[in-house]
Amino acid sequence: MVPDMKTIKLVSWNVNGIRAVAKKGFLEWMSTANADVVCLQETKAAPEQLAESLTHVDGYQSYFSSSIVKKGYSGVVTYTRFTPRGTANGMGEAIYDNEGRIITTEFSDFTLLNVYFPNGKASTERLKYKLDFYEYFHRHVQELVSKGQGVIICGDVNTAHQEIDLARPKENVKISGFLPEERAWMDRFFASGFVDTFRIFNQERGNYTWWDMLTRARDRNVGWRIDYFFVSSSLVDRVKHAAIHQEVMGSDHCPISLEILSTTK
């Protein structure tokens, strides 16, 4: 261990509308989460639509990416106690960047990507868009790794990888989110050197991050694990802990966290 390394905490949460979750105690949660970086997905708002309390959270810098194709859709924000060396929205390809799905923040010893991956349930066209997004994203992060920087990826991937990752796998094999082609992409992604940090520590069933609100599935824990922290192989030895925080309410998703050794200040 490098002497000046310390454990930092990162949190990721699909809030299903930042204005909605703000009415359910989001800022109070932020004040007690003790996170160095908080990444939100599906914010459904541009910063100019938000109260200053959400754009300037005490103790954090904020970086937003919002959809330019329609308002109230998609969107991500990264709150950080550390000043990034650089930031970028998107991947440099308009068809994937116009929906405000990615913010990259580069720190001293890792690059963090906060990502809201597309949902493929709406139509065959959106499923194709999702799969194309996956492939382009994979190439994009492989390029980052090739430059020698450790990479952390967090967010709502909108796919459960294995049967252990959802309550009812057999009933969902033909549903986007658990299709063979979606899961096969995740297989390739992991084979290329990325690691699902939660499964380093926990191989148990029943650990989910999303539940259908219409059927009150959360009450019965009939859920899906579709939110992840991934790290490139060079960072695996620095991962200290990863967790799912099912007790935190306010969205149809719950937060997840990663603790990792870092020199970032």
C-alpha cells in the first residue's frame, strides 16, 4: 500500500427523477451518506431547472449531463468532494451523447464514468440502440484503459448479468434486461478485464437494486440487480468494499457503494 493512500467512498444511485427524490429526503441522505463522490442517474432535469440546493450541494462540486433530445428524460450528475483533473460529457459520438447518459471525471489515480445505460424494453429499435451503445461504450473504455489509467464505471446498466441477479430469471429470459444477447455483452465486458465489485464480496441471492413499483415488488424483494460498480483489473487489489443499500428509499432503485484505496485529495 502506498503510504499516502486512503479509503474513499463512491456512491451510485438511479434516483428516477432528482426533483422527485429531493422531496423524499435526498439532501438529508446526502448529508449522512459520508460519500466522497455521489453519482446519480436518470435525473430527468437540466441544472437550470433545479433549485440551487441541488446544483450546489454543500461540500461538493457538481457536474451535469442532460438530454438535448427531450426534456425530463435521462440525465446524470456527479457530485464530488475532489476537484477533477478533467471532465467530459458523453463519448464523442452524437447519437449516444445527445441523451445525456455519461459524465467522465478524471482524478489523480483513476477515471470515473457515471453512466445511465439505455433501456431496451420500449421497442426493437431501442433494444438495438441499447446493444449498439454497449458495444461503442466497451470500445471507449478499453481505449481509456489502454492509456494506463485505472477505470471505475458506475451506474444503471439495465441488465442483470446472471440468474443470481434477479428474483425470477426463468420468467424473464425473453425480456430486455435479461436477454441472452445483453448478458453475452456483459460476459465479453468482464472477459476483457473489468470486474463486478459487488460479487468480489457477496455471492448470495436476494441482493437487488431495482424493483417494479407498480407491483409493489420491493415489499416482497422481487427485484433485479442492474446497478453496478465495475473496475478495471489494475484497480481490483485496491477495492476494499462494495455494498447495496436496500434500506434507502426514495426511488425504484436503491444506492450502491464502492470503497477503494486512492491517492485522490
